Amino acid sequence: MASNVSITPWEAEAFVDYDKLIKVFGTKPLTDEDLKLVESIVGEVHFMLRRKVFYSHRDFDEFLRRYARGERVALYTGRGPSSHTHLGHILPWIFTKWLQDKLGLELFFQLTDDEKFWHEHRYKLEETNSMAYENALDIIALGFDPKKTHLIIDSEDIRYLYPIAIRVARKITVSTNKAVFGFTDSTNIGMMFYPSLQIAVCFLPSELYGEPTMVLIPAGIDQDPYWRIARDIAPSLGYPKPAQIHNKLLPGLGVGGKMSSSKPETAIYTVDDIETAKRKIMKAYTGGQPTAELQRKLGGNPDSCPVFKMMEMLLVEDDAFVRKHYERCRSGQILCGECKTIVAELVAKFLEEHKRRREQARDLLPRFLLRNKFDPPPIKR
Amino acid sequence: MASNVSITPWEAEAFVDYDKLIKVFGTKPLTDEDLKLVESIVGEVHFMLRRKVFYSHRDFDEFLRRYARGERVALYTGRGPSSHTHLGHILPWIFTKWLQDKLGLELFFQLTDDEKFWHEHRYKLEETNSMAYENALDIIALGFDPKKTHLIIDSEDIRYLYPIAIRVARKITVSTNKAVFGFTDSTNIGMMFYPSLQIAVCFLPSELYGEPTMVLIPAGIDQDPYWRIARDIAPSLGYPKPAQIHNKLLPGLGVGGKMSSSKPETAIYTVDDIETAKRKIMKAYTGGQPTAELQRKLGGNPDSCPVFKMMEMLLVEDDAFVRKHYERCRSGQILCGECKTIVAELVAKFLEEHKRRREQARDLLPRFLLRNKFDPPPIKR
């Protein structure tokens, strides 16, 4: 699919040519005009939009216009619960929460314990299922509205997805899945069926509310193959095409690559204790020069530095602060050690608050479960 | 798979060489020794066993021995609800009910409205789902014990199957499905996933009762591909292998072929009115000679006559009656018209009673639905 760019739902880089990705995936770059539309409708522009952390979309503008016209719309995102939550996961959720807060939207959040079990044979189902509940605590800790946020755990909430997934699955052949996802004849039939479940959530709000409800999906572009199929088949099933907005992937703290559970030393988990998190930051690869002398002389490279990116993409809303920090790095006025100390403190502050709220989340969980709030969609239509 | 014999879950003949099928499928012929085992445990032998209407099996003897040792066992069969029920469908259900009555066994009955929707694109899901409920009335009308008979309608009861199907699906590749079912890359991903749902029911009783529970599946041998996979993967999932007992297919009333909804004029439906059913019998193809004169001289061929087979395989329990009728036909003492009149009356009698009970079944239905009696199986084990 993505000729020279390795971007699939199971493999994605962080420092990539995002303009090229837009071309390869055939999405639209987020333009200044789009941001003006956001400003006119929302009243402000989130820093992740200003900084093009979200950089690409499909029908984000149409989604906003539908909202502005008073049509029903909803948010949808998800998580494959293969590990504890790290900061790379949280990035799009923070933006999603902002959209919920500003526009008063309902959010459907899918936790795909089935897919992770199918994809990674080392896990038992009870492990990916337990991890779904762990991840749920992080979602709740971010402050989503329990009345408007609906968690779906695939293995247990299948009856909400299946009546839709049955109709979706008849529209997708093995050939399509091979072409879109790179599946082969050695792929297990769970993985082969799975796209129908991730796509089903695009259409679930329309079924639950009994009226056409366009969803906007904030997520990495690595998930785009699902939405391409979803958009292809939506009209024939009588649903609006789902809109997407794509975020850049938060870099890991090592050399290159996204923050990933496959390299735990380069990822900051919400369950890391504060000292561990700080230590990971202090040991991080940076865009700095080999010596302090050279750094003062040549300056650092914040654009390829995961420590700076953590500040810019995730932790600091204040543009002036970030710009000043960027310039001090570029001009050699700040060394990596100092910078790391600043970011380590920012991370510590974030984690302390998050951990406190994460503990409270256990009691709030039942209020977030879809199954406690809705009846399954009907078979008859 | 079945080199020269066309037997798949979607295509099966009636007048075939059953000895050859046993070889091709690698099953065991039902022997006189097996029937002695039945007699010793059940206390009697059903006429469908005596007449080898059930002719082949896998581990039927082991199933009986487990029962005799006091181990928990259960029955499982099913129906793809693509049409109203005809007498060919009912044949194995009558035998299944006998087993339930004699051994006091619980029966899990799967109605696969999802699979029929995936397989036959002319249907809407609400149509196959509605037909599942129509078929359910026929099952109930046969007199199964509501306390011990549990109907599963896939699209609505998926949460009972899915926790098991997830584990089953990881064990099956696309390659396996292609080899076993003849699927191709053009197959939709619903059909591709479906075997994990039909197989899941083999293991559902073990999950619901919390102890290893071998199931016996009375059904046509065309369903055997599912059970071969089920038996392959059962040990690695910690379940007993399912046992099967295979019935011959009731011939349709035309020239060759099983009774099939694809040829409605050659099938007797439970919803046919009595006069329509009688007319279909009177118009049936038979094993008779071209003229009454030749028939009296040469005799008929009851072995290849669908009218005689309906009496022998389904309608008449009395061996002496059937044997006498067979001999009168072979010796030309009875003409096809007379024989048809007798069988038409037998069919009418059966249908009258069935229709009466089928109407009462509507009120009984809730007592048969699995969802009204059990909680879904746990994710954790």
C-alpha cells in the first residue's frame, strides 16, 4: 500500500515525511483555512492544531459544518490494549477531550482486546481484556465526560457491534483485506474479520440515535486503511462517511521511531513511577551535539529531538514558552541536560496529576461503559 | 476435499454412495456393535439407527460411554435459516429429540442467521433473522423439553459465542478455510470468520457448566468440515472433541437430489397447507415403472424412490409395516398411485399435528431462548 513508507496499523514511524504521507494516503493537509473554520465554530484553536500536530484529515471541514448546522455528529477513537498506556497514546486523546468539551460531543471509545489477542499470539485473551480495563482508567483520568463518553470493550460488548459488523463484513472480501492490510493466507480468520468490527463503530452512533450521525475519528494515520474501507462502503449501508483527523506520532526517547511499547525504555507509561519516568527522560536520545562545547557553538536540533517534541507536541500549551525554548536550543543557549531537567519536571507534574485521577477512575468506570447506558442496535431496520 | 463427491455445507446430494462418503470423510460406519451399545445404555434403538438413516459417526461410542460413566455430555445441532423448515430438516431433529428424551440431555440449537446473510446476498439480515424465529417454531413444535433446549440466534446471542470464537479464530488460518471449505480470495470476511462461530458452540456447554462437556452433533455429513477443524483444535483449547452422528439426506420429490429449498416443488414445508403437501406427494417422481402393466410385472424400485424413502426414513416407526410395503412394491403388488396416497395421508397426519403444535410454540418460545436462561461465558478462565 504505502510504497516506500512503512505505515500500517501494526508498524509506523514517527520522524517521517508527513507531506509524503498525505500524498501516499490521499488525505488532505490541514490548512490555515481549516483552522479558521475551527476558530469560527469552536471559538479557539487547540495548540495541537496550531502546531500541526494534527496535520491531515478527511472531511474534518464537512464534520464541522454539519455540527454548525445543528446536525448530529459524534467522536470516535480507540486503543488496542496490548500494553499500559504511554504518552504517545494519550496525545490524540487530549485533543479528543478538547473537542468533546468545546462542542459537547459524545465520544465512542473502542478497546480492541480481541484484535490484540489475534495479532499477538503471546497474549491470553484475559490479558488483553484486563489491559483494556487498565487503559480505560487512563482514558477516564484525562477527564472525559462520563455522561458523554462510552467505552466499548470488544470481547464483552460485541452485541453492540455485531449487528452492524455482519452487514459490513458482507461488503469486504479477503482480496480487499489482502490489498489494504497486507494480510496473507497465513493470517488467522480473527484478524481477517476484525476490520468489520473497527468499522462498525463508525456506524454505531447512527444506529443508537436512529439518525445519520457523522463521526470524526482523531487518530494516527496508521489507522487510515480501516477508514478508507469504511468510507467506501458507508453509502451502500446508508451511513455518513466517517471523517478523520490525523495526528503525528509522538517520538520515542531513543534514536528514531515512535513511542512504542516494543521499546519500553523509550516510552513513558502512566504507570511508571515518577523517578523511573524522570530517569527515562534524562537518558533520552536528543537532537544535541556530541559535546557541550559544540552545542554552544552549533546549537541543537530540536526538530529531530524527542525531548523537545514531547514539550512541543504534548506538554506545553504556551506558544511563547515553546518558541523561546526552541530558539534557545537552536542557538546553543541551552544544553540537553538543562532541557531534559525541564521536560522531566513537566512530565513529573503531568504524571502526578494523572496518577491521582487514575486512582479515582476505578470508581467512575461503570459510568463510562457503553453497556450500562445503551441497548444494542436492532437487527431490524 | 471430497474428490468426486460433491458434499460441502452448501451443496449436497441425497442418493449417493454412503460407503464412499465414509471413506472420503474418514468417519466410522455405524456398526451393529454400536447399536448394541445404544441398546445397552438407552434401553432401545431408534428406528433411524436400526435402518441406518444414521449411518456414520465420530466418537458416538465414546460419547455414550462417557454418558454411561456419569460424565456430563450435551447435544448440539443447528439450522441455517434461509427458508421455512421442510421435512428434510426435521429428520435429524426427531432423532435428536429421542436422544434428549431417553438420556435427559440438554440440547444447544444454533440458528445461523449471520451465515445465511453472508452466504446468500439476496437476503437482508432482518429476513434471515425473522426466518430463524420461524424455524424456531418448528423446533419447539417437535416437543423438545424447554428446560433442556437452548436456542441460539447468532446475530442476537453473539455474546455467548464470541468469547469462545475469539480463541477458536486464532487457531484457524485463511489457508485452512480455503482447503476445508473451498473458500477463495473473493469470499467475504464474514463467511471466512463464520466457522469460528459454528465451532464455538461445540465448546459452549463446557464453558457454561464449568466442566468438560462432550457434545454429540446429529447432522448431515455435509457439516463435517466444521467438526474436523473443531476436533483438531479442541485439545489445545482444553475442550473435549465433539462427537458426531451423520444422517442420510432425505431425498427431494423430484429426480435425484436432497429435499432442498432451492426446489420448493419437491420439498414438503411445515407451512405448506395440507392440500399443497398432498399434491406435491401425488406429483412426486418415484421408483416405479413407466406403466401399471410393467409395474405389476417387474415391480418398483423403492431403494431409489423418494416417496418410499419418506416413509422409511422419517414417517413410519413400525418395521413390519415398512418391510411389507417395501416387498409389495418390489413385487409389483402395489402401484405408485396407491403408495403415494398412503404416504400423502401419513404426511397430512404429521403436518396436522405439527401445525397445531407450531401455533402453540409462539407462546413457548421465550422459555427456549438461551439468553433467557444463561449468563455469557466468562472472558477470564
